[in-house]
Amino acid sequence: MVVVGGGECGARAALAMRAAGWTGPVTLVGEEAMAPYERPPLSKAALIGDAPSPATICDETALRDAGISFLAGVPVTHVDRDAHEIGLADGRRLGYERLLLATGAAPRRLPLPGADGVRYLRTHADALALRERLRPGARVGVVGGGFIGLELAASAVARGCTVTVVEVAPRLMGRVVPVEVAAVLADRHTRAGVDVRCGVGLAGLEPTGLDLDTGETVPCDVVVAGIGAVPETALAEKAGLAVDDGLRVDARLATSDPDVFAAGDCCSFPHPLYDDRRIRLESWRNAQDQGTAAARSMLGADEPFAAVPWMWSDQYELTLQIAGLPDAAVTEVVRRRPDGVEIRFGLGEDGRLLAASAVGEGNAVARDVRVAELLVGRRATPAPAALADPAVPLKSLLRGAGCTA
Ligand SMILES: Cc1cc2nc3c(=O)[nH]c(=O)nc-3n(C[C@H](O)[C@H](O)[C@H](O)COP(=O)(O)OP(=O)(O)OC[C@H]3O[C@@H](n4cnc5c(N)ncnc54)[C@H](O)[C@@H]3O)c2cc1C
């Protein structure tokens, strides 16, 4: 069993093989020269806190103790599917019976002249380099008002920087978040002093600032872009595997080659809860869940991957949580809790609950979104009136009360 990519997904997959009882050899190969670590803190604690050491998922001792051979700091350069071998940049070749590609994604680069000095955030090294530049008083231009850009903006504010966020879409976090939820976060950023510019594009980049398409120049000491991520599919493409917004896998996370699997940010997969719509998720929980599921499939399990998508984002004292796919919904029901928190439920044409999202302080939304996630996973069709009524405990809908089906 060979796993390429020592990130969240690859590390979890290697460990899951042992948990599933596999006693044969497991090798984990990663191009980063360090033990697998968590990425979510990179835009949060690693920028704000005092101790920017990586949050390790499992250190080399834990991997060794699990009998996992870990090759760090060595990129895999090719996959020879006929020979069932991978080639490493140092010239070594490794045979495999089953191979998992968990190569993640890379930040999308700004396609503009003058973008050389722009910072991106994906690795621990990126976070350290950025942290150095987020000095009190620094003028920070954030290109992109999505999750990474907004978390970065909040962290830069915490470090005493002056922040401008430039987002070309008419609102923040456009793709995945209901408009009202995005508005809560936009308001919080504005109250923190961030200059949030939506519906504004970049005309160019200067060493000293951002040229906006309005003709204005925003002076910046640091420019950082969070404009999405591109799945790492180069190895797969070279090996002739099918790629379709990420490595194309089936319900068991197998690629077009039955001995090669893919999971995490790098793959697109059919989701049974959403009519087998093909999706690609960039989320921590998905990387974990798919790593575990892929490991089981590689060992012969025949279980479709059906975990409910879930993600979170921390900005200031607020946490946003999303379960399911809000953009799959056709109607929305809002539960307005007495504490002011709104839980927004997305329903399909058939009344099925497809998504829930909410933002609140600390853990305020965790329990409700968790229950919603269970309801989504059970294909529940709760009565909209019950969903909306804060006097009806959401948990009661799990027992069928308030469900029309
Ligand atoms: C700054 C930041 C903040 C985030 N915050 C959140 C959050 O708050 N909530 C949330 O849900 N998600 C968050 N995420 C997303 C989450 O971290 C990712 O979805 C998750 O890390 C994906 O795991 P992965 O293993 O698929 O990919 P990665 O973690 O990217 O790991 C892939 C690994 O493969 C290696 N690799 C690639 N190609 C090769 C090769 N040819 N040979 C060898 N190794 C290779 C890469 O170097 C990398 O180490 C955040 C991501 C970032 C970058």
C-alpha cells in the first residue's frame, strides 16, 4: 500500500490501513520535508499566536510505531501503472499493489503581470513567511474574499495591520455560503476596520499596491491572494488517469485504474446524497473522511463514500459552520434563535434537507449544525414549520417528530 501526499488525507489513510487490520507494508511519501501537519491553523493561530510551530497530525515516531514507512521531502515524479511502480525525484522506484494519490491542491495564482511579490498560503513555510510581514501598521491587501482571504484578513487585523479585501464578485464567499451569512461576516470585518471592496476587480499590481479596475490604487506593504485552489493532478495526468476538476474517482474513490485511488482536495467524486452530482471539496473533515474511506476501499471494502460535506471557518470570535451543499437547495427556512443566531436550512424540491449553515460566537452553532448534518445524512424531510420554530428542539426531528417522511 503506497500513499502519495503526506497531508491530512494521506496521513489519515496510512493510519486507517493499520486500523482496518492491514499488516502488510505501508509507505507514505510526501514532498514536504516534515511530518504531516494540520493546515487550518495556518490562516489562524499560526499567524496570530506566539508559537508558530506546526500542529502535527502524527509525528515520525507515531508513524514508525504504526509500522508506516515515511519518506519525507521527496516528490513523486511519475506513476508507472503497467509496472505498478512510482518514481521518486531522488531516482528511487517503489512498487505498489494499491496506490493512493492524496496530493491536495495548490493556491491559484494571480494571472497578472507584477504578481511576483504576491504571497499565498498553503504550507507551514508560507505561514511563517507571511507572519513575518504582518507587522503592526503594515498595509495588507487581500485579494479574494473567500474563506482563506477572510481568515487572513481577521488574523492580519489581530496583528495590528490595516487591511483591504478586494473581491471581484458582488459579495463575499459567494460560492458556498448563503448571502445573509456572508453579510454577517462582512459586517464583522467592517466593524474590525477592514476595508471590504466587493464587485471590484484588479487591473494590475504594483510593487507598492493594488491597481483596482475603478482606477483607484490601494497602497499596500503586503499583498496576499486567496483566490481558490487548483487540484494537484499533474502526476495523474501524466499517468493517463481521468481528470475532471480533480482526479475523477468513483463512489469507492477508485480512479479510472482500479489499483489507483484518490482522495481529499485533489479528487472529484459523485455524491449519493446529491443525485451523484460530481463535487470536489476542499475541507479538513472531508480529507480525513476520504482518507479513511480510501484506505478501506484499497483493502477491498465496497462501501460508497457518502459522508455529509462539512466545513468551518473561524474569523475573529465568530465561527461559521456549513453542513451539506447550500447551493443544491431550492428553498430556505430560517430558524431565528432567541440568542440572535440564525440557522439557515436549505431544502430540495422534494422537501429534503440538503444543507444548513450558521455563524455565531465560539461554539454557538455547533450543536444545531451537527443535528442538521445528521438529518441531511438520513435524507430527512422535516416539516419547514418545525425547522423554523426555535421552540422545537432540532434533535426531536431526528426521532421522526416533525418529519413529513
Ligand atoms: C490556510 C488554510 C486554512 C484552512 N482552513 C480550513 C478550515 O478552517 N476548515 C476546513 O474545513 N478546511 C480548511 N482548510 C482546508 C484543509 O486544510 C484541506 O482541505 C486539507 O488540508 C486537504 O487535505 P489533503 O491531504 O487533501 O491535501 P493537503 O493537505 O494539501 O496535502 C497534500 C500533500 O501532498 C503533497 N504532494 C503533492 N504532490 C506531491 C507529489 N507529487 N509527491 C509527493 N507529495 C506530494 C503536498 O506537498 C501536500 O503535503 C484550510 C486550508 C488551508 C491551506
